[in-house]
Amino acid sequence: MEREVQDGLKQAMRIYPQGVTVVTTDSHGPKGLTVSSFTSVSLDPPLVLVSIAKGSAMHDVLRNAEAYAVNFLADDQKSVSDRFAGRTQATERFEGIKFAKGTTGSPVIAGARAALECRAWAAYDGGDHSILVGNVVSAKTMNSKKPLVYYAQQYTTTEQMEYPAPPSDIVW
């Protein structure tokens, strides 16, 4: 039964569009990982969370980081996402990637739509993942490119609706 639920969860999450982010930190040099499990938690205090697989080569680095940045990728940064998703060795991920050190010292990737710089707030066990909650100390939007989105196991982006949905779309 549990395997059936796990398979159903995977299928359902594949049809849930998610923004693509790269979480970066400076731990004896720049380090980073593509993360799709990211969300805002609170405005007061300003908190966000990311979920990191315990089996990831970057898990312990990010779990123990005092600070990190969440870089929101733009639709022209698919190769950046792939690189940080593990298709490149962790020690080589920043080769050829332009970035600046933010206020926390964490790398902010050039061309990203936005970046949130965080100080570690809390970490929780989340089954086969760790849930990292960060206190946002800096939030910057850098450009107005379309966002990179992951949906149905492929990259896509968004299209703005030309007009708002009519009230008849509301389900009661």
C-alpha cells in the first residue's frame, strides 16, 4: 500500500508546476544545488523553506550552512539548473558561472530573476529530506525575465493570461 501511495504522490507532483531555484552557500568555496521544493513560510519574521534530499551530496553542506541564498532561475537558465541538479560534480558547478557574493557571503547567480539571502533559522527532519527554514535578510528582484518552471518532468515557463478569469471559474 505504501509503495502505491508513493507512486501516486510522484505522479501528482509531476503535474504540479514548480519554480526552479538554486540554493547556494559559501563553504570553503561556492557550493549549490537545484531545488524545486521551496516556499515562503512567514512575513513576520520573513521565513522561507527548502527541502533537501538526505542522499544528496550537498545535503550536509546546506544543512550545516549558517547562511545561504535562494536564486530564482529565469527561463534562459536551464543549463544552470541542470548543472546544479547534479549533472556536474559539486566541485565544478560554479565553473563558468558568473555570480557575486551577497550580503551573507552566499553566491548570487548572475541572470537569476531574484535572490533571497537567508540566515539559517531551523532545520527539521522530513523523512528522506531535511526541511531547512531560513530567515530572509535580503530580498532582491534583479530582472523581469520569465521564470524557469519545472512541470511534467520538463522545463517550461509561464504565460500571462490576457484577462482575469471570470467569476464563473470559481468553484463553490
